[in-house]
Amino acid sequence: MREKLTHRLLRGAGLIVVCCALHVPGVIQAGEFPVADKVLIEKSARKLHLLQDGAAFRTYDIALGIVPVGDKQQEGDFRTPEGRYLLDMRNPSSDFFLSIRVSYPNADDVREAQARGVSPGGAIMIHGQPTEPKYSEAFYRTQDWTNGCIAVSNSDMIDIWLM
């Protein structure tokens, strides 16, 4: 059943990012929360799923880059990458309410960008809302507004950070 849900999400998503979450030494996990071993971003549905042993146990609404369709090709294209990446660093002091770095670009992304003569870009994060918002709360809740990152509400970011 768990594998069927994951496979259904992967097949039905069309445009997705799959991130494998890493335990970060020195970061305290909340004992009452389950810990995700994977994070699935379902771009077409604007959903982030936390998975454990192949089963989604939490799902959150997300905002993407302002050009949400298609894989990230180069720096400045405002697209969110698609593929398998690691969540490899946490930043409690970013320009957004908490952030967790996605390991984009990987070797394939770099090679493809070099073949096109462009920079692949980087600094792709899962993060909360801007610490200094420029728009209304409704805008951030209803629009794709990032430069290519995956944004969630601040309360959802706390949950994701802990799990």
C-alpha cells in the first residue's frame, strides 16, 4: 500500500522533485514528530509530501518559482528543479523563515548547463515566507512567487524543519 501511494504520486505528478532527507548531526528533532526519510514535491499539484518508509504522513501546500512549468535549465529562469536531490543543510537565519537547502545542481545539472554554455544556478531551498515581505499575505498564499525555491507557510515550515 505504501509503495503504491509513492508510485502513484510519482506517476501522477508529471513535474516533480524528489528529495532524500538527511539527518543532520547536532540538530535536535522533536521527539513527538515522525522523521521523514524522503520529501516528494509534486509540482503540478503544488504539494510537498513528507514520506517515511514510502508512505506520505504529512502533506503541505507550496508555492514554486514564478515560471513553474518545466525543469530548471539555468540560473535566473525562475524554475524549480526536477529530479533526485538531497536536503543537505539547514539555515535558521535566512532571508526567509527557516530554510533547508536542496542539493541542486547535481553533476547532471552542471553537465547539461555547461553543454548549453550557461550557469545552472543554485541556492534552491525549501523555506517559509520572507522575513521582510514586499507583498500581502494573500499574495504569498495564492501565487507562485519564488526564484525557483519551494515555499510554504511559516507554520508549515516549522513542522517540516522538525520532521
